[in-house]
Amino acid sequence: MQRHKVLIAIPVFNETDATDIIKRVKQYNTDVLVVDDGSTVSIGNNLKAVGNVYSIVHSRNYGYGKTLIDAFEFAIGKNYDYLITIDSDGQHEPEEISLFLSKIPFNDYDILSGTRYLFPVKLDKEVPQERYYVNKEVTEILNQITGFNLTDSFCGFKAYKVDKLKVLHLTESGYGMPLQLWIQAWKHCLKVKEIPVKLVYKDLTKRFKGLLENPEARLRYYKRVINKELFQ
């Protein structure tokens, strides 16, 4: 483990749990990068309190995809061997980072992707129903194209071989970026494996903002991302 340089990246946008998540992530003997996507609350002072954390601060809210793209570029530029991404909204348990670290070095795959849906879930008790069904439909579309046999195409809890990220050219700044990533990973013959992680929705009433609040509009957007990337 000590022979490999690992970075853990945390996208942040006004999450109330962010500081706690960052502190819990820092228990691991790795570098930590926080990508603040134009938060309107003060994240900087909280980072100073945590200490010894790399940070990228966007001047405005560019989108979830942009935070991940910046994390990828940072990991490549600093010559890390592995990058782990974990969201800051409390939907991922930092203690499960050890599951990803225990798999390093990867021998048979390039992306180790968390899945919250490998096992049956209770709709509207563990996960908002519309989110589950949108994820399910998009995942089925991706599997038909790529043969990856994914069960959760949107989980942000992942580990990557940084060297393999160099072949990707990701441009989608919004929530559809992971779909662009999956298509490019397939085109470049990257190998993918899923690993079960906990399903955590602290607020089942939480919704997307703007146009994506409507599940049908969100699904159309996701399909556009896939089709655009497929025929690039």
C-alpha cells in the first residue's frame, strides 16, 4: 500500500456535512483534495480548521461533473497512482474508503465503482423511487452498449487508476458526466468492477434543482449525454 500514491477527492457544494466528511476522510494516510463548486457558504474557513488539505475553488457553480474533471486533472498533474472519489452530502460512508484501499493495487480492472443497488432495496424507505428508476433505466441502456453489467451507473464512490484517466477526454460539467465517462471507458477498453457500498439517503425528500427536478427531463438529458458521446 505504501508504494502507491493515492489521492482522495471530495466534491463540495454547500453541503452541511462537508466538514465532518472531510475530517473522517483524513483519517486515512492519503492526500485529500476538496473541490468547492462555488459554494455560497464559507467552505474555506472550514478547510483551514481541518488543515493539510488541497483545494480547488470554483468562482461559480459549474456542476458536479466539472468538480470530478478537475479532480482527475489534479491527480494526473500530480502523478498519483490512484484516485478515490467520495461525495460530501453524507450519501457515502468515509469508513468504507478502506474497501477501496484494500483493493490497491488493481490487477484485473481499471475502475472500481461503488454500487448501492447490488442487493434489493426498499423503495421510498431507503431511496426515492424516481431516482431508483431513472438510475435503473440509464444503467440498462449503458449495459446494452458497453457490456459492463453495472448495477449502479451513478454512484460517485469510485477508485480509478490515474494512468487510465489520461485516455479520457471528459467535457460534461453536469450530473451526466459519469455517463460520458462510462462510454469513453468502453471505447478505450477499460476494465470495470463494482464493489458494494452502503445505500444512504439521509433526506428522502431531497430533489434536484432546476430542469433536472423533473424525472422525465432528467432522463432525457442523460440519454442525450449518452447518445452524443456514443456518436462522437
